[in-house]
Amino acid sequence: MNGPNAGIQQLIELGTLLANRALDDIEPAV
């Protein structure tokens, strides 16, 4: 899976992880 979508998928997963961490820092999950 070395198509152009592979890199995009990795960026999406990375962005999601970073966003979730940022949200946890702002408002920790209960």
C-alpha cells in the first residue's frame, strides 16, 4: 500500500492522535 492514499492515511491517524492528546490536556476525559 504505497499509493498516495497511504501517506494521507498516516497523516490522518497522526493528526487524530495529536488532536485527542490536545483535547485530553484541555479537558481530561472522565
